[in-house]
Amino acid sequence: MRNAYSVETVRTAERALMARLPDGALMQRAAAGLAAACADLLGRVYGRRVVLLVGSGDNGGDALYAGARLARRGAGVTAVLLAPGRTHPGGLAALRRAGGTVTGAEAAGAPLDRADLVVDGVVGIGGKGGLRPEAVPLAERVARSGAPVVAVDLPSGVEADTGEVRGAAVRADVTVTFGTHKPALLVDPAREYAGTVRLVDIGLGAHLPAEPELQALQHADVAALLPRPAAESDKYRRGVVGIAAGSARYPGAAVLAVSGALRGGAGAVRYVGPAGQAVIARFPETLVSDRGPREAGRVQAWVVGPGAGDDADTVAEVLAADVPVLVDADGLRLADRAAVRARTAPTLMTPHAGEAAALLGVAREEVEAARLSAVRELAAAYRATVLLKGSTTLVAGPDGGPVRVNPTGTPYLATAGSGDVLSGLAGSLLAAGLSAADAGSAGAYLHGLAGRFAADGAPAGAHDVAEALPRAWRDVRDAAAPGRLR
């Protein structure tokens, strides 16, 4: 599990740790990890040219101390000071003692044009509102130079707690972060600016609270959630998921949702709707009914909405059931908010950004720019668990707590029907006994992994994603076997 903590929490933990360490020891730990990451990226340190972009805070001090370490190994290090009167004095003195040189922003052009590596130490985790105007030309010149960029703790210009990017920001190839991840390193759009993230242990763990702001599951975490049939299991003990989906216009949505459900761990799938013939033709093991959800037979969870058109009655009937319900696609538009809020059994809603924007009454761009706040707001408004699909899929519960971030997606999943497969998969996990948060998180993880396997660098259809789900399931299970944890 990768955890991320807010700026306030990180700073509180840092103060507690610094109170137990000699003065400056924490910054030296950070600088040592930063210098090691820079050296790894350079390959050979001696004779290489490194430019430090140095702001006024401790972030700039980390860069200066790391630069001093590289200079002592034979690198030519130039520090570009954006706030000369407020530069970290100890770091600046250390760089000069090691043979590094210092210049102002107005003379940074030549060093940047020749740089083999640029270290972004302009703004730390407290920065908001994008880069300041005086730093923008430097960031633009760095981008034109083509030199690899290492960001210190966080790319300058992104907002640590929200993942928002409200102006110009540095795009890094590698971000070296200290002590713990910050939310912006896991959530788009800021995540796009971070590149590869390298976490440096500086001893902060013992001072961080048990509950983080964000969690990103890994193979071992998902493997622990997946249902495993016991020797005495039968199809009903493993769970039955009901799929109320499809219409005369969109029968494929029903087929795809059933395809995901059949691969999600439940023992049986019941289908209710007008696409029964299409479902049976593709998946004869499906239990098909045309009598509506209430008369379909016993289920442990429902999926409603994919391809449903304007069938509000079916959505209302499913929401009235006293079992977990997953609501997707047309079901999101047709679901009465009061009916969702009144439910006592778990509800999992799975909108993409456009659907979330419609439910919140805002523009899609607002959701995409502030995904973390949007998913939290939607979960609170509906008193439901919300899985917000997109470049980073987020899962938020109705009672607050950590938001889960899915790390496995691929842009090739942005294809028609892919969300229907996810709905069936997560609904099946609900029926198998997982909580709404766990079903959404594990479903998104497997779905993203299956998307990678199905695409393999080329476009793939939603049916390809469904067919790759068993491979994804085995990959998670096998990697979590003893001696193979990731």
C-alpha cells in the first residue's frame, strides 16, 4: 500500500522528528537521497553539468546540499537563485565549499542550455497557484532544453494536497519525495507532472498517523481482497450478482456487463432486461429473466444502469432492494438522489468525469481539474461510495476517510463499453462479499491491469479487456504468493 498525507500532517510529523535529531540532520537525509537519485539518473557523475533551480525555502536547501554532494563527486554544479536574499544559507555555503557556482535567474540561459540534469527546487509542498511569474521563463527554458528534470519533493507549481495545477508548473522526469507520498503525486492532473516517483525514507513513518489522506493499492493488497471459494462452496455461497442493464438500442452494454460479472468471483450471474437473447447467445451460463428485478430471484448485489436508456422504473426498483447496488451510466442520470441517500445497504456509484459533472451541476473541466474534491463532494452528496473513473480512478466513501487511488489504468481503456465491463466486475465482487470501497478498488485495479494486458501497446476493445481479466486476476494472485510480493 502506498499512502499519501497532507501538507499539514507531513509538517507536524517533521517537527516531531526534528525535535529528536541534531540540527540539520533531517535535511541532510533528504539531500543524500536526492543526490543518490540524481547520480542514478546521470549514470556517471564526474564531468556532468547539473543546474539547480533554487527557491527560498527548505526545498531549495535540499537542492543545494544535494548539489554539494554531486560537486564533491566531480560534477559541475550551478545554482540559479530565484530569491538571492532568501536562499538557504547553510545549503548555499555547502555548495560553494564543494566548488559549485552561483548565478541569478537573468544569467541562467547558458547553464540551462548545456545542462545534463536540472534539479527543480523552486517551490516546496506549500506552494499554491502555479509558478510565480519570475519562475515561468526558467521552467519554459528547461522544457526547451530537453535536459532530464528531477523535482525535489514535488514538481514546482502543483498543489500538494489537491493534485490541482492552477498555472504554469515544472514537468519532471523524476520526483524525489521525502518521508511519504503527497496526494498530488498520485492524483491527476498533478501526477502527470511528477514523472517517476522515488520515495526516500527519512524516518518519518513513526510520526505519521495510521490513517492517510490517500491510499494506492498494490498487488498484495488486492490479492488479500479477492474472494477465494472454499471446499464447501456452491454458486449461491459464492454470491449471485444481478445485472439490470441494456436496452433495445444498447444490447451490447448488457453483454459487456455480464462478461465482467462472470469473471468477478461471484458464483452466478442473473440478467434482467430486454437483451436476454444477446446475453444468452454469448454467455449461456447466465440466468436470464424478463420479469423485472423484483421477480428475478435471489441476488447478493445488483448492477443497474449500463445501456438502460430511459428505464427509470428498473433503476428505482433496484435501488429499493436491500442488497448492495452498483449504479453506472444511464442509471446515474435516472437515480433519484433522495432514494440513494435513503438506502441502508451499500451503494457504489461509478461515474466518469462528465457524469460526475452533471450530478454536481458543474462543468466537466472543473471535475477534471479537481478530481479529489469532486469525488469527495459526490460521495457526501449521495451518501454513497463513489468510483470516479478517469486518468486516475478514485474511490471515496460516504463517511470520509482515505480516498483510494488506482495506479493500473491505461489510456487504451478509454473505449466504448470498457466501463460496462468494470461495472459487472465490481458488482460481482460486491456479491461475493466485498465492501463497496473494496469492490470498487479491487475492480478498478484488475480492470486497469486487464486493459494493459489486452492493449499491449495497441488499441483494444472492451471485450478484449473482459477476456484479459482472468490473466489479471492470476497476475495479482501469483505476485502476492510467498517470496513474490510487489
